[in-house]
Amino acid sequence: MALYFYNCDGFAQRQIVSWEPVIRNVLQNAYVPFDLRSCIAQDLDYGRVVVECGMAGTGKCSRVRGATYPDRVLICTTDGPALLLHELVHRCGGNEFDAEVFENYLFPLRNGAAKPGDEDLDEFRAFGFRGRFAYRYEDLVYTNEGRVLGYYSQILGTTGLVY
């Protein structure tokens, strides 16, 4: 295990540690672009991840479930492994579109995955529904390697096309 903790009680640490094998299993058994899978695996294997715990609804966690900083990830809830995966995608250079796509593709509305909010959709539009690891063309989501992940509306839980 290669996660380090800051400001996390024993319960939160045990919860977050239990997410690591779930994330590893998903990365091994679902299609994820090689560069993203490698980056996340290296972060987990070589102790590059410092997890700071915060309390939902307070301070830095007043408006977010988690955040990524150069030296750590902030986790504001112990909802499940999808949240940590989301932040790890950001650590690997992915933007919000990438993080939401892979969070919801790998953990579809279970294990803590959350449907993107209006602010997320505004950001997706601003970046042309493109990220480092994924992009949208019409109603399909593709990886940077050209593989189809699925329908945008199904992966991100939206109804119809959102432009």
C-alpha cells in the first residue's frame, strides 16, 4: 500500500485503504488508456499519493467532494473508490471531463460515483468535451487511443445530448 495520510482519523484511513484494491481491480479488468492506467498504478505503487481528509460541508470541503493539489489529494467524504479514482485522474493530467468520464465509466453511479453537475457541464463545453485521455464526438465517448467507451449520455448519466 502506498497511500500516505494527513488529517485522517483511523476510520477514514481504513475506508480509503480499502479503495486501493478496488481501483486496481477495475484498472485491470476494464479498458483504460495505457498512459492513464500506468500513471495511476505508479502513483499507487510508489507512494506518490498523500491523502488529506476534510469534513464535508466545511472549509475546503464546503463545495466539493474532493480536490487535487500538486502535493496531495483532498477527500471530503468516504463515499467510495470512485472519488479517489477521480482525483487520481486529475493527478495524471486529466481535466474534469477526463475525471468524470472515467469515474462514471468505471464506477457507474455506484461506489461513490456522482453524476456531473451544471458547473461540470459548463466546463465540458468550454473545453469542447475534450480531455487528455478522452473526448466526445456526437454522442460517443472515445479514448485518446481511439477506442469507443460508450454513449456519453449513458456514461455520464445525462438525458439526451448536452451541448
